[in-house]
Amino acid sequence: MNKVYEPCENDYIRWRDQEGWVYFKCEDYITIEILVKDKPCSLSDHLHKKDHLLLVCYKQYWDEIIYKRTRQSRYHS
């Protein structure tokens, strides 16, 4: 029996037709960051300068994930 991949924050993965970084992990799901873009100029004076598009992947689908690589932190690509 093959062991199911256990996702970790800062892993780059492929799930179904999406690829991205594991941004958050808890017992029940992970979020996968699939897009980051600058906020419009009118909003860039706020604390957060970027918009992040996150996809939720629940634990029952972790067997479909393909691991690609790992980064040091979310501040490194």
C-alpha cells in the first residue's frame, strides 16, 4: 500500500489542473496559493500590498496531490 503524501506549508504541488504553493495547513484541509497580484494603487496604502487567490483542498483529496518541490518560506519563491 502506498503512503498518501502529507502536504506541508511551502510545498509546491499540483492538484487536479492547478499548481501552487501550500499556503496554510490544518487537520482538515490545506489552501493552495494559485495566484498573487498587486492590489490596485488606491488600495496599496494598506497593510497588505498583494491579493492572493487560494484554493481549498480537503483532506479526502490529498491522495490526488503531486509534490513538486519545497521553498524556505512564503517569502522565497
